Amino acid sequence: MSAEVSPAVTDTTTGLSHAFEPVGWSDMAGWADDRHDLALGAFRRSARHALDRPYRSGSLGISAAAFGRAYRRALDLPDSCGAAAARRFFEVEFRPFLIRAEGFVTGFYEPEVDASAVETRQFRYPLLARPDDLVAVDDENRPAGMDPYLAFGRQEGGRIVEYFDRRAIEGGALAGRGLEIAWLADPVDAFFIHVQGAARLRMEDGRTMRVTYVAKSGQRFTGPGGVLATLGEIPPAEVTMQAIRAWFLANPNRVDEILHQNRSFIFFREAPVVDPTLGPIAAAKVPLTAGRSMAVDRLLHTFGTPFFVGAPTLTAFDGMPFRRLMIAQDTGSAITGPARGDLFAGSGDLAGDIAGVVRHAAAFTVFVPVAQLDGRSR
């Protein structure tokens, strides 16, 4: 992060980072034409959660406590209030601030794949539950010399050591513990479920099971796209999920070689599919909304915050330049920086087609609650 956007540099009156530059509503191209009611639906889901269990404030200075009035007023609106009323709500309760940093967006989605509850000749690649020997690591229990990035480990010889990585786990380090939630037919499908952090599984018995992230082995994530670009297998400008999958399909004997360079391994838990129109419950503890939920850097930003994202070269969502109001409701280890977002595209193959090609420059305008700016939250 540059000095310009350091969270340590803040306005002493509002507590906001100097990375935020106030702008007017008319300064945001496409604002008047958006479907603000769709974003309001996502915002209301965060409101219901946060009024009971408030989110943590991000270090760029937007106070979680400042959202109280906006949350209550959002929930007082009719369920189908319409785009015009939703727009008025956001313009009354918030003020827009451009983030003065180069912005970039990617996309993510919830895969849907066939699966089996038991291992068979066809279904041989498991999704695993959290093992009972996985220990959370922080500054209080981290042994000297352990990589400060590692958030998980295991006990060995009376001390905490690094947890088994992907190569070790796929080589049988956790075999025989009964951790298998479901079995898949394709190791590449399993890997991309790890990347996305959730999936809907079409079970052989006709059930639909959802799995969502619960923990990870702790090592740094290394994406296969970057590995393949470094090896000269895919030109960097052409790295998309579709291109990566096509390369694996053409080179099945090299799948492990590439995937094992990502040492991080993800563990899952089973979750219900309460509303098939919504995505999985994510880091903000609410279900994601296709085209309206966004993952952000949770250390910098506050969950529940609205962002207006302008990416005029991105047309994958609906054929139009992307200019949408999004709600911060998830995070990810690769999502770092003040103007970095991961856009939730939805569930299934069509959503995957959208998410897989999203790699675009973008402008981020963050919405600050009026209650913070007039001092009522401080």
C-alpha cells in the first residue's frame, strides 16, 4: 500500500483515511441508472446480522457503529420499495468518497458439480472437513521462527508446527480420519472449489448439498494461473479460469505438478441451501447476492459498507459496462488493498463463465454513513 492510502493517515474530524476523496453523486458515471433496490436487498441482509452482532471496523476508518441508523432505516423500508426509493435511501444515509488508489476487480462464484457420499471408481477426490488437530495460531502462541503468515498449525512434540500442506494431504496425511464430506470425479473441480470457498454438490441420491469454507491449512495461496504464466504455458494477458481449465484438460498428467505448487489446502463444512436464489453464507455471516456482493480486504474495510464500482471495460455480467452498487460481504487472502474487489457472480456454470473472465481495472467509490460524518457515531 502506498503512503497515500496508509490507514495511519486519517482525518482527525471524521477518522477517515486520507485515501478517501469526497465526490458528488453526479460524479459517479452510471449511478442514476443502477438498480439500487437490488443492492438494498443485500444491504438489508447485512443490517439484520449487524444490528445483533456488529461487524469490526476496518482500519481505513469507516466505523461499524456509524451504520446503526442506516441499518434500521433500511429494514423499515418495504421489501419491494423499488429502485427510486432505494436510491433515495442511499443518498440520504451515505456520502460518496472516491478511493484514491488504482482499483482492480476479479470475480468468484459458487460451483455446482456432481458428487458422491462414498468413494467409488468414478468419484475419488474428497472434500474434507476440518481435522481436530488443526490449531489456530496467533501472536500469543506462535513459536519463534514460525512464518508469521501462518494462521493454523498442529501440535507436534509439545510445540506448534506448520500444518500438513496440499501435497502431504493429497498424499494421505489425513487418510483414515473420516473427514471426507463428499467425493468428486475431477481433481480440478475439487481445486476450484477450494479457490471459490464454497460449492453446491449434486449428490447421486438426488440431494443438493452445499459445502462452505471452515478453515485452511494455513500456507500462502499460489494460483495456477500465475504458475502457468511463469512457465510460459499461458500468456499472462490470457490467464482466465477457462484458460486454466482448458490447459489442465489438455495436460492431465501435469495436474498435480501445477496444483501442488499451491501449498494451501481448504477444509469445509456442510451447510443448508435455504434459498436457492442466494449464494453461500460468507465471511460477513450473510448469504451472498449474485452481482451485488463483493469481497474486500477486511483489515481495511468494514463489512456491510456499500461501494459503487465502475469498471467500464467489464461487460461479462450483462453485456453493459459494469457500474454497480455493491455491498462488502466477504473477503479472501488474495483480496488486499483499499481498491481491490472480488465480485460474486452467482452459482453454477453460467456464473462461472462470468467470474472466470473478470480481471479489470476499476474505480471504487466507498459510501460513508452520514452518522459518522456529523459526529453522531463517535
